Amino acid sequence: ELKVEQNPLFLSMQEGKNYTIYCNYSTTSDRLYWYRQDPGKSLESLFVLLSNGAVKQEGRLMASLDTKARLSTLHITAAVHDLSATYFCAVVSNSGSARQLTFGSGTQLTVLP
Amino acid sequence: NAGVMQNPRHLVRRRGQEARLRCSPMKGHSHVYWYRQLPEEGLKFMVYLQKENIIDESGMPKERFSAEFPKEGPSILRIQQVVRGDSAAYFCASSDQTATEAFFGQGTRLTVV
């Protein structure tokens, strides 16, 4: 059974600081996704990582994937208040015809002024 | 191009009633996934459907829950005889045949009173 673990679960940052959220998963996968969710809202797709060594950047967020270590990171650079949200990573299993996403528990990020 | 449309956005049911949640996938998408999100938790996979077929229902509770995706019309998630523990946000996602990326609807927030 595929398990996805994120840490930290809660993160308070000062504006302007850098931090990294980690996502570990338990079985082989070559597709990993990062989503953002604001309270009471749906999931907004941030990054789709499809191969080992993939790195994508959008604004102050950068995501990377190491399929050998079964690890993805979401790095936040010079945080601003607008980044406050819950961030989820999700993985698709390589086994069989599985296409559904298995989600981590989420990291609730609060950026403080 | 409209995104994934879910309705209703909010649904209140008394214990023992039935809840019907609808999902219209993005245009051109034939794969639909239902997820449930309990408060303060990540999304949990429930069921994966293609037109007129249930592909994977490994995440569906064994009783009271059913899903369909008819040839015409939206996908329906049906919960019979709802209980308080069914209160959650239910999200639908759709993808094309490649399933490289799934797009999420706004969700239906079910409250059982």
C-alpha cells in the first residue's frame, strides 16, 4: 500500500525567510504532484513532476523530485503572506492500472508579518 | 473551457437521508475520481470511474456509498442513510486518457445534522 508522508505538518514562518517542506513516499512512483489549498477552497495544481531529478520553479516556490530516494521537496524562498495555505503532495502508484492520487496529510503554512 | 463542475457546493442532510453529489468533468475528459476530505486532513481516494465503468472502488466504504458515471450526464456519488461521520468535503477530479494530470472541482461540503 502506497503511503505518503509530509513534514512538517504545521509551519509558521516569518516573511522573507526560506523553508523546505518534505514529502516521502513508500513505493515506486514516477509522478508526483504538489497542490495548494486555501481554507474552504478546492485544490490548485502547483507542480507536476514526472521524472527523476525534475525541478520546477514558479515564483517563490521550487519543487524537486528524487525517485531513488522517494523524496520530493517544496522550497519556499523569501516567504510572503500570500503564500499562507495548506500544501499537499500527492503520488500516483506505478502498480497496475492505478491512476488515483495518494495524498500526504498536508503542511499548513502560516507566513507571519 | 469550463473546469470540473460540482454541485451542489453545500449540502445539508439529516441523519438517515440520502445525499447525491454531482460532478461534470472537464470537456474532453473521460476519467473521473472522487475523493473525500475530512476536516484538517488530506484527501482520501474513494473511486475511479470511466464512462459506464467503475475501474477502482477500493476506497469506497462497503455499505451505503455508490458511484456511477453514465454515458450521458454527470458522475454521481450517492450516499444512502447518511450519518454524522459522513460530514466532509467531497472532491471530484477529472483527467484525460493519459491521466498525466487531474483537475479538481470546487468540492461539495456535506453536513449531516
